[in-house]
Amino acid sequence: MITSAEAVSKEGSVHTMNSENPVMENLPDNTSNAEGEMSPVSCAKPKVSLRVATLQDLAALQHIEKTCFTTDRLSKSRFKFYIEATHAELIVAVRDCRSTVSGLDESKNGKRGQTTHNTIGGLHGSDSDEQSIVGYGLLLLRRGTQLTRLYSIAILHEARGLGIAEKLINSLGERALLRGKRFMRLEVAVGNAGAIALYKKLGFSQFGMYTDYYDDHTDALRMQKVLVPSKSVKPEVYPWYQQTTDFTCGPSALMMAMCALDNNFEMTQEKELSLWRTATTIFMMSGHGGCHPVGLALAAVNEGYTADVVINQNVPLFVDGVRDSNKKAIVENVEAQFMTDASARGISVEISDWRVDIIDQTLKSGGAVLCLISTYAFDKKKVPHWVAVTSCDAHCYYLHDPDASEGQPVEYQHIPVARDDFLRLASYGTRKVRTLVLLKLKK
């Protein structure tokens, strides 16, 4: 949940995903009582424990959200969704404060001490009156990948200075590892030095920046933590482009690959559509046709690159999803023409049951790789989709996905996919079509 970079407090607080300062860890340990006076509310050596959020915590979570954020708040229904969702980890911080609150008369209604320890504690229902939920952390897990995103973290004003933010983030990291996830990402406003320092302390490193990201036009740093040590802890710089139509994932991925090889290449919608006209199969399951691997190779050659194609079976590749016999015949004709044109242009089309080492070799030699995947692992939809393979290491392949139709763009860049899972992801349809387009700069 990302809003403007304007802070609720101007005293140097720390925030995470929402830049309105929900995590106020480094402020002085005092707050205002109901009469506007500054009074301490911390108890002697309070104990803070973490646990998984339950539906009984909804009222307390809403209270925290209302207190910490002024815009873009998570609703009660959204909290309920994340508590029950399989792709989310939502944990709460519970403060156990059984000693008397100093400086406050708890016998009077409306005082800060009573509000903090009775009203809030009674809201969530699952903790006693001596306990209160004072913060939460929400982590989203990207299906089919090893990527997670620290979506929101918030801590009540009176609970700052207890190291709760660090505890929440570390706990979410541990839970991510138990779910087989190796990476945690977030965005933070460039001017929020306190938050950036905390993230660096916890092992996050910057790997990019979004300009004009927040409502007040402030830039955002993109940060990542590798939860399991790896030699390649920092993603390589690789251009990313968001497709502008439902059917142009192929040319969008191709533009990213060509720009990675030559940073003078301009990625524009005009070029996106022009490449699509060269590479399209005309028809697909429905709507406009997608792009054929040989068609993409021809488009790359037209732009001055060299291109090779590997496919695990003979063409035609995409007629199975076309029900109309006339359209099916057109797709077969288009695919046959692609093969003829490829032969005339000197494009190698290798029919073989290729393995992942060809990706490793191409990237190592300075080339670029496009891969056709099935989106089923991501969204449970059996749709063919083109991505660019940006890099690889001993554990993962990393993908740039041009279709950022949901969520934030950071979730679609350098997506980590375990090596053991990659071939399953890179397999489309009942025929299990697997294909790559391998690019290099023309010498």
C-alpha cells in the first residue's frame, strides 16, 4: 500500500511500504493524552510477542490502519482476505504490559493509558486486557516464484522504540523461507533516511529506483533482501517495459531483450505494435493473435540483431487452441510462412528437447533469451506468455514479465524461479510446447 511520501510526523520516523510513517520507531517515547498534554505511556520493560493474525484481530488491525495511515487504508474486508489468503503472511505484534502505566490516571475515561491498554486490547478479542495488538506486518508471496513483497507494516505511536519493526520483518523473512521463498522486496521513499537505514541493517540492498513514484512526485528506492545467501544477491541492471495491450507480451519481451543488448534501442508503443505485426500468428484462442517464436526472431533480425530459435517439437505450435477450422488453417499457413522466411533470412530453428543449459550458455556469452511460459503457475490461467530471462545463478532463473496488470511493477521484474521449477513453468498447453528465442548483437 503506497501513498505519498509526506510523513504524518516530521520528527524522523521510519516507514515501510506506506510512506506516511506507520512505523515510528525512532521518535521520543512520549505521546499526547486526551487533553493534549505529553505523557509517557510505555510500561516497564514491556514484552512483545508475534503471532499469526486471526479474524478476531480485525477490529484491532483496522484501528492500527486508521491511526497510522491517512489514505490508501486497508479495509476490514481486505484484512479478512489476507488473513485467509494462501499467498499472504499477516502477523501481529502483541505487547504484554501488565504493570501500571506511569503518569496517567487510569480511573478516568478518555485518558491515553486507558485507551491504549483497555480499548485497543479489547478490540481484537484474542488477547487479554493487559495485552494489546500494537502493530502488524503483511507479506505477499508471488505464486510460482521465490519472490515476496513486504506490502505493509504499521506500528502504533505508543509502541515505538521497542524494535517491533525489526522483529516483524525478521519473522516474515523466516516465514517466507518456510514457504520456499528466497527473496523479499519493498519500496521506500528516497528521503526516508530512517527507514532506509533500518532496511540496510536488516540486509536489504538497493537494486533500482522509481522516479515520480508517490503522490507528491517523490522517488522511491527499490530494495531487496536475499533470505538465503547467494553469489548473485543483487539483480543485474536490465531494462523493463510494460506491455500496452493484452496481446503484445511477445514484442514487449523482445524489446526488453534488444534494449539489454543495446541501450540505444528505444522501447516505445509504436515499436511494440510494429514488432507484433511482424510476429503475430493472426489468431489465437480468442481475440488478437499472440506471437510465434520464429516470428519474434524475424522481427529481431529486421531490427539488426541475430536470432536463433529452439523448439521442442515441429510446427504448427498453436493450432490446438483455435477451434474455428478456417482460423486454424490461417494459423497453419502463417506458421509455415514463418519457417520459409526464417530459412531465407538465415535464422536457425532447432527442433530438439532442449534443456536449461542453453539458457545458461547464451546469457554467459552475452546474449539475451526470450522464453514462452504458461501463466498457470502465476494466476491459474492456462495462457501462453512471453518473458525475458534476465539472469541466472545456482538457484534460480530471473524473469522480466511485461504484464504488470496487477500489483506494482517491482513484482514483475527479476522474478526468481527455482531451477527445478523452470521447465515446468516453460511448458505450454496439452502438447507441452517449450521454446526459446536466443538473441545477440550482430557483429
